[in-house]
Amino acid sequence: MAGPAALPDDGPPRLRILHTEAATSFGGQEYCIYKEMVAMRERGHHLEAVCQPRSELAVRLQQAGFIVHMLPMDGVANFWRTIAWIHRQLRRTPFDVIHTHSRRDTVLGAIAGRLARTPLIVRTRHLAKPIHSLYAYTWLAHGVIAVSDFVRRQLLDGGASPDKVAMVHSPVESLSADGGGRVRRELGLSADTPVIGCVAAMRADKGHHDLLDAFRRVVIRHPRARLVLAGDGEPLLSLLRERAEALGLAGHVHFLGRREDIGDVMSAFDIFALPTRREALGTVFVEAAGLGVPVIGGDVDGVPETMLPGVSGLLVPPGDVPALARALDELLDDPARRRAMGRMGRAYVEGGRFSPAVTATQVEYVYLRWLAARGWRAGGRR
């Protein structure tokens, strides 16, 4: 296969981009990779991916028509074999950009890329966890994309060079949502039943226990209110069911497990609430707002960037159950305010800052800026 090609002079260069991802599950990070690859392909670039066997991201990318290379990344033997395979592939069919996402695939992809003299190696930082070492961000990668201003500040505070860090919000696509009534009927809820909902993986840092404890306070004043929780993950899901039973909320809380019709599920909500204690961005808040649902989130990390606080949603201190209960009560008490916040949230999202097309344009700009700084020329190599 020929090396890097270029579009005509009136368009940006066509890039060959290789994404790597070691995770086998499919969550917000993998969704971001998938949407970014689709949007970048629509801009005329060639993209392939390296994933592990049994990777759900790999399956979805293949179904979308991408070339996906399945390589095991666990264990010492696989570590060196995978580096050698990627290196051979890069020498045989050069790429302009290697874009890595998790720690393991960053080490594998970046070492192979540096050995093959790939012009640009980029790492996206998707997490809000404290950064204990910049090794994968300053030596292995040539540049880092942060998914929020919060994550960007984390990197800079940790010592990363400002010219090697860029911020591009995770892409969020508008959800299809014409089945909210169907979901309510499925759950036995009438059209006027007040519904608080949450869609999130069942992990301790998402704040589900706080939401249950706050909801117990809410039902005292709003006995008709119902809480709908969508998402899976053991052992927390079982623990939450037990907790709801112990709080006397079994008849008020619906556990849906994993759902594919998330747009329909969220359009059945009057309020979306996720009191997360750690979140690099929180694309689910954007998805809910795009459906016209007012949101309540933890005032932490990148979450404030997903809304207009006090206008399209409310922020509460993480772990503050009384404050969360008050915020829920405020919106349940005022349907007109809920509707106004929903309209403002939809307008905020429709402004385009999170759309895959916009974020792809920004990623392309970052690639080209960093490539130029490294002496890369369209149609050739450094």
C-alpha cells in the first residue's frame, strides 16, 4: 500500500491514522473512539484500529467497515509480540498518526511507532483520576488530547508542556428518542408520574448510593415519584437492589440493567440525575440535555462543562446527599422550571460544541498543527 497521500490543494491533507485501544469492554471511552473514527473517515481520512480479541469496540468498528487488527495485549510474551507486529505493519504500510487511548496500548503503540519513525503519536486522556506519572504523556506520546478543560488543567499542573496538550471535548451524537411513552408503559408508569432517571455503569464513583439515599428523602414529599436506573455492573447492581429494599423503596425504584434504547429511556425521564464523584467530562449529561431533559450532576471535574449551571442543569457537591435531595425537590416542585431548563439544555447542545463533526474538525486541526511542528509534509515523511 502506498504511503501517506494528500488531497488537492484546496483541502486538508488526507491522513492515515491508526487508533489503539486495549480495553475489551465498551463504555464512554470506547464510544468516543468509535464516533471519532467515523467522523474522521467522513472528513476523508483513512483509519484503522488495533484492538484486543473479544473487544466490543473491534466488533462495532468492523461492522462499520473499518479494518481492525486483533492483537492480544496481556502478558509479557504478548507485549513484545504485539510491539513487533505493529512495528512491521507500520514499516510495511506507514501511518501519519498513531492515536492511543489506554495505558497498555499507549506503551505498545508508542514504542512501535517510535521504532518505525511514525511522524506523530497522540494520546487521549479520557480519565479524571490523579496523574501520578507523565511518562506516557511526555516521552511516549508527542502530544496529548484532553477530553475536558479539567483534564487539560490536570496535565498542565502535573508538568506537561502547554504546547503538547490540546483540549477537544468527547464527541456526542444526538440520540433517537421517540419511545419515551413506550418505556413508561413498559414500567407501568403513567404520563404524569414524576420520573427521576440515571443512565450509568454501576461503579462506586458514579454515586448511585447517594442517589438512592437522596431519593428516600424525596419520596416523603413526592410519594408518586419513581427512580429509574439503567446500567449494569456487578457486584454494585445487586448491592443497590438490596439497598433499595432495605430503604423501603422497592416499589419506587426500577432497575433496567443494560439497555440499547438509551435515547428512549432518557426521554421518559422528567429529571436526569447522576451525582458522580469523578468524571473527566460526562457525555451522558450532554445526551440527556440534547433530549430536553434537565440534568443534575456532581460539581466535580469536567461535569460543569457539560451544562449551563443553574440554567440547563444543577450542580451539587459530590457526596452531599441533603443537597442532592434539595435539588431534586426543587425541580419536582416546579414543572415550568424543568421545561425551561430542558429547552436551554437542548439549545446548548445544539450549538454544536459536542457534535462529532465539530470535534473531528478540532482533532484534525490538532493533528496538522503538531505534524507541522515536527516537520511533516503532506505526501511525505519527516
